[in-house]
Amino acid sequence: MVLIGKLSNRFVGLWNSMNDTHSTLGTVLRGLRSRQGWTLKEMSAKTGIPVSTLSKIEHDRLTLSYDKLQQLSRRLGMRMSELFAEGPDVEVPQVTARRSIGTMERALRVETDNYDYHYLCTDLRRKRMIPILTRIRARSTEEFGDLVTHPGEELVYVLEGRIVVHTTHYDPVTLNPGEAIYIDSTMGHAYLVAEGFEEALVLGVCSSAEDGLMDSLMSLHGEVAA
């Protein structure tokens, strides 16, 4: 019984350490700066971002445009996706009880001409799936531009409105709320609002066997909003 109690306490401690912290861009930067022993002024010199801006980011009062995030990750020698994950790269115990609660308030929001993306559950790194809540605004292929491609596969489920899905090898298909489509993401694709609707809301899940899916998706986007 004593042995069981000790093992139980060890598991609870491990579980709590994995779930007690919720990271934001601010906590990631603050933790990195603390580990390196840098002052805000020193980090400013390394990244080219003003001290006042870094201070606001660390206190979660400001975020950065996509270009600035690229600059920050490049100068710090980090991948873009690491700015939206917990803690440093350390050996992670192989525990199958990972969990993350996704909310709009904690989502990473990315605005583009065609879509408003909300990346969910960004506190987990090395995810095999990338869940994205997306509001679609583009109504024509001319407005949308070139079809997009990226590694992996994806599922898109319509929550509100109606969409028309354009792909390289198939005729366009119209989807209503409660309907979904699963495609090869390496095939050119675009999601458009169907005629008679101002916009549509969909839940998408992207997955890939390759590393860096988050970075591939982010490279398709424009500016990151607060």
C-alpha cells in the first residue's frame, strides 16, 4: 500500500507539472529571457524590437505582426511554432494523458484577406493535429487568388453559413452546416462563401506526418492580431 501511495503521488506530481502552466507568447519570451539571463534591453538589442514593446508582450498586453514574429524567431534561432508552445525543448515524458482546453480567448488569431483564423490549443507542442476555427469571407476565386497547398491532410466541418470548396482535381462542391470534406492538403484548395451568404464559420483540423506543420500553415498567413 505504501508503494502504491508513492507511485500515485509521483504520477499526480507529474500530471500537475504538465497541466498547471498555460503559456502565451509573453510567458514564452519571459521564460527564454530568464533562462538566458538577459535584461529587456539585451533582448531588445538581439531582436531589434523596442524595450517598451517587449515589456508589453511579456505582460500579454500586445502581440506582434506576422513579419515581426518572423524577425523575432529568426534572430532568436527558434521556429515560429515554438513561440506558441509551452516551455523550452526538453525531454517530454511519454504520457498518453495530454489534454488542452481550447477557447476563443486563448486562441492565436490570424487575420488574412480571405479568412480569420483562430488556432486552438496552442499550449500543446508537437501536436499531430492542428485545430483551427475559421471565418471565411472570400466569395470568388478571383477574390481569393491562387489555390493554396501545404503538407498533410485536412478535415473541414461547416458550422455556420454555406461554403463552396474548390480543389485542383475536382469540380467545386457546396457544403451546408453539418457537412464536412476531407482532402489531401498538397492538392490546391480554397474555401469560399456560397452565394447568398456574407460569411461562413468552419472548424478545420490539419495533420501531417512531417514536422513543422504549424510553420507551414503560418507561412500562408498575413498579420497576427491581438
